[in-house]
Amino acid sequence: MLRFLILLGAAALASVEPATAQLWMPVRAPERTAPQSLARPPEPAAIRREKSGTAFFVDDSGHMLTARHAADDCARIIVAKEGRFVPARVVALSPNFDLALIKVPKTLGLAAVFPRNTTATVNDMMFAAAYDTLPGMMTRGGVVANATVASGRGGSEAGYLALDSTVTFGASGSPVLNSRGLVEGVISRRTTISRVLAVGAGETKAFLSGNGIRFEEDDRPQMAGGGSRANRAASISARVTCLQS
Amino acid sequence: MIVAKSVTRIRSFVIAACALAFCPWGAVATAPGAAQGLDYRDPSKAPPSWGQFAKLVQYRFETWMGAEEEVANRFRSYMIEHAGKEGGPPPSLVVRAWLNPDGTVERVSFGALKDAKAEADLRTILTRGNIGEAPPPEMLQPLNLRLSLNPKK
């Protein structure tokens, strides 16, 4: 596990832009970088451009949430989960937040549950990861948490949840799971070496409600205490690939 | 969609009125009513984590039964050929499932299908994979699922 996190950290270090400003950080002075998309960067436009992120199911009829920047300007969207590949269509793009609602013909997993009352506070342990990294985590016995809620100072925005996290490419649109297995946010983008922004649960629920999606809300634990949140993330999420012509 | 009922006395957790549809035929036919002959717990009193896990098991069973592979294809063919006929399978089936801590299905039991080969195929299908999550440690077992066997031709 530690080795995995170290590797992720190294990947994050290798991916950021040069520093332009300092931020308030608890351990070392981090350096502000230009907000960086967490979707995989487009491949060279030799044959076809594509970008990949993560999406997760929000009901039992195939509606999924992902990051807007992972699903906009796509000629085709493909959702992949456990060896199956299905086409998806965009239902709605949020005008205010980095959110997109997409739909596949039939659900491929468990629907996420959102908290009725958002209670995420600084230092709360969270879990978020790109779908493609989840099998490795589960093979190693699962992961309970890999991120913490950060102070809003130095890089947060209204409506977004700031996280200290090592998630990297492919994590855009990933659900942020709290200790009860509830979705506290949707991963949007990296702002510093260690900091990631996620659209908050309140804004995410408002987006879903505004589009007529009936999602589940509950404040009670949706998984056993100490259970692997990596496994729950794998149950509700999938890889989303945007093919651009 | 699902009604979770269980009883502590007999250590059962029952999902009644939960239906399985065969992919890719699609339609989900709800099996009305609860499984008979078992004492149930009020669904509202079952921990949500149990319900979430039961939904996951339901989804996995549905996926495995709809898989494009030899045993599942054979079982679906049997269902299509015999459903609704005398001596054929019932419209719904209560499956009792025991799950291991690693998420594998230890065993299942269900009522007779009047066809030994179909029974063996269904047992193979339902015990072939991993649910993907560990069952909540405190969850009562076996898990009881009412499967609606309603394939469309």
C-alpha cells in the first residue's frame, strides 16, 4: 500500500508544471500550478484523439456522473467496466461545475449513495481513485482511505471540496467516498502537487435533481466499518473514454 | 425495487420481490410478494449496508446469468424452452446464498427445477465468481434472493 502511494506520489510529482506561486500548506511549501485536468491527455492526433476519466452510477437505470471536461466535445463516449464496453450519451453538462451526466443503456454496477447532510470537515479521511487503478488496490487487499479533506485556504473554490490526494490521470469524475461509503464529491482537477478539487456533494446533488435524476440519499453507513472503499468504488464506477474526431 | 427482510432468529436475510432479468432481453419483471415460510425483519430496520450488499449480489447474479458463455447460454435456452410449460421452471425462485469473507459465493440452494442438468447449471452460474466486496461481517446469512425467471424469447 505504502509503495503504491509512493508510486502515485512520484507520478504526481512528475506531472505538474513549474511553480508560479506559494500556497499555505502544513508540511512543506507547495507551489501553485495552473489548474490541471485529471483526464488523460489526448493522444497525438495521428488516428484519433481520446481522453479517459472515471464515471460512476447514480441510479439503477444507467445514469452516470463524471467530470464535464472528461465528457464534453466527444464524438463518441465509451464506458468500460469489467471487460464490457458500452456506448454512452451525454444527458447534461453542468454550466457551473465540472460535472457531466451521461447514460448507458443499462446499469453495469451498484448505484452510489449521497449523504443527506454534507458533513465533510478538514482532515476527514476520504477515498478517491481512477477506475483503472482500483483492481491493483483490491489485489493488495483493498484500501480504506487515500486522501484527506484539506483546508479551503489556498486553492479551493466555492462549491468544491479540497482534498490532499495523489490521484492522477484518469481520476477525473471519480467519486470521493467517505467512511460510510457515501459520495462526498466528484474529482475535478489538480491545483497543486498534492491538492485536488472535487465538486461538493451539495452541488452534485443539485445538478442531479435539476436533471430529474432520482438518486439515493442516506446518512447511515452503506458499507461495513473498515471495509475497503476501493472495492465499493469499483462496484459503482467505470472507465469513461471520450473519442474525439 | 428490492424489499429486504430478514430475521435474527433463523439468521436469514431475505430479499423479496427482487427480480432478475436475463441480459440482453432486458425487461425486469418484479416478482410480487415475499418469500413464504420465513420469518422476516422489517426492511426499514435492516442496516443499509446489508441492502447495498444484497443489491450487489443481485446485480452479479444477473450479470452471470446473462453472460455469453456455454453454461449460461444453456441455462437460458432451457428457460426459454420450458418456461410456462407443465413441468417447467417456476416463474420465480428463492435462492439462498452463503458468501465467504472474500466475496466468493460459498454455496447456493434453491427449489427443484425438475431438471437436474438445469439445476446444476444454475448452481454453477451462481457460484462461479466474486461479488467484488466482502459481505458486512455482521450480516445475517444466508442471503435470500427471490429471482424472477422471466426470459423473453
